[in-house]
Amino acid sequence: MDGAPRARQRLLVLGAGPAQIGLLRAARERGLFVIAVDRDPAAAGFAYADRRAVLSTEDEPGIDRLARAEEVEGIVSPGADWPVGVAARVAERLGLPHPIDPATAAVATSKQRQRERLAEAGVPQPRVLAEPAAPAVVKAPDRQGQRGLTFVRTDDEFPAAIEDAVAASRNGSHIVEEYVDGPELTVQAVSIDGTFHPLLVADRLTADPPAFGVALVHAWPCVSKTQGPVAAARAAAEALGIRNGPTYTQIKVGADGSRVVELAARLGGGHDAELCETATGIRLNDLALDFALGTRPRVSEAPGARAGGACVLFLVAPEGVLQAVEGREEAEAAEGVLDVRVYREPGHVFGPLRHGSDRAGAVLAVGDDRDDAIGRARRAAASIRFHVA
């Protein structure tokens, strides 16, 4: 009937943890009816959903039944690799829009298949070692968030590292790669009809072993030159057949140039889309929503800088049972701070920092330059106190 209000579009979001909060918030601001899925009933992202489903994001039959029952018009997996394949397959069966097809998703969510495809295309990447020799990196081929990932410094560390990777892997396998010494960067981009649009290149400052690979800061602008990393990320996306959708590519800049550590066919899981918006004004979360709902995204060819520097600084809590968190309001009021997120509620048990999921929260800040933004974020973080038993 003319003049009748349009029903809200219904979107199924796989995940409601810290990695999905940015997109869930953007979906609410857009007026979508959001059904969020997470196996954690206390997931912080449920606060932004109209309906929640306590369900594993890897339970494909359950996700399929839920999508049909809710009559969703789109499905998206931001910030998590394996559910990207689940979303692609469910979308194909239900005739829903999705930026990549199941075959492309299968390659993008397997580190081993990525390595093979990138090698075929001649994309620079760390070499897979047939004969393990330290220093090297041992990883599970189908996990993210540093699960099953170990930096091996001496040959006698290989057995334990391989055992850890095999235990973490879904298929009981592992990969041994050469260690590339040098800074690590991330390239955030979207591809639209085969055209690769780089949006932001940031430094990825990581923790020391045993928390190898765990990001402590995402900082912009990066110190290194960006042409090489962008070219490597573009080549990786094209080699994997990604013609549409967001990509998040980790790059190591070694002595012989940029090498692709891995590409994720999704938004980054460390508030990367919010960092992109803060730095350039480009709403990457909204672009991801466009892809999920079948709307053609539009992106500026030359995004402009909105700040001299910006960063996401992650919070690490002491080990123990969380009793309370104090100082958040003080941190939010600090100069240059745009957002403060605390991931866990009282009762959560913090162990040692080993994986990305062990982090306790994050601070998003801007400054006159990169170092100023990091300094402001650190001062804000110092005011947040995690009381543990």
C-alpha cells in the first residue's frame, strides 16, 4: 500500500564478540533488524541485536535453519574466518547475496590452500618448509587468532609446536613456514567487480613470544612505504579470485620486499573498520553491510585523512577471576580518545596472554601524528583498572 512503512531488512550476523561489535553497531544505526549468533550467551555484541541466538557460528545446519526461519535478506561473517565459508554456503542455498561464492570461501579460509594458490600466481609469501629448520613459524592451517601458532626459535622446539598446531587444527594438520624478519602491516581494502580499492595501511605491533602474533596496537599511518604492501595485497586478492567484498591482508616487509602472511575475505577482527573510518572517513562497516544485502557499494578512489594519526590499543588484564573494572569513564574522557571497549564481564577468568581472545579490551584514539595517538591511548589505558581475584 502506498505510504506504508517499509519492513526493516533482516540481517543475520555470525558472531557477537569483540570482533563483530563495530558491524553490529553500524547495522543498528542503519535501522536493520539484526539477528546475531554467538555460542557465548554473554557476548557483548548481543546488546546491538534485535534478536540473539546462542549457537556456534560454525554450526552450519543450525545457521541454515535459523536463516530460513528468520527469513533473512542477508548474512555476514565479520571478523572471523571459518564462518565466512558457512555464510557463503548458506547464502548460496537460500539465494541470498554474498560477496564471494563457496568455492572462493573454501580457499580463503584455508591457509594451506591459500599458500598453494598464491604460489601458483607467483605472489610473494613466506616459504613453506618441507624440512623444518629454525627460526620458523608453525601454524594450524584452518585457525585464526593465533590458535596453534608458534614461533620456533630452536630446532628442539618443533615437536611441541607441531603438537600444539595439530591439536588446534580442525583436520589435524600443520604448516611450517620460514620466519620473515621485519615489520608487519595490514592492508584493508574492498574489491568491487574485480577492482581492488586499498583503504588503509596500518602497522601491526605485536606481543613477544609466547604471545607470538597477538596484536597489541594497530597504528596509522604506518612507518614503512605502502606501495609494496598494497601491491602484494592486490595480487593476493586477485590470485584467490576475490572480485567483491572486504579483505584484510597481513603483510610482512622483509629484506627482499613485501610478503603476504595471509588474506582474510572479511573485515579485520581488531576494530580495523573503525580505525579506517577514524583515519579516512570511509565507513568500511557500511560497505560490508552493502555487500551482505546486495546493494552496490561505492567508495572514493582517494580517501582523505581526517586525523594526523590514529590507533587501536588493546588492553591486557592480569591473570585471575575478574571482579570489577574501574576507570573506564576516565579513559573515555581523555584527550583524543574516541572509544573504549571492555570485552569481559565480572566472573570471566583471564589466563596468560597467548591468543587474540585473551585481550581484555581496546582503546581507539586519534592524535596530531601516529606517536601522539599511541601516547594518548596508552595514557587512557593506564587509567583502566581490572580487579581480579
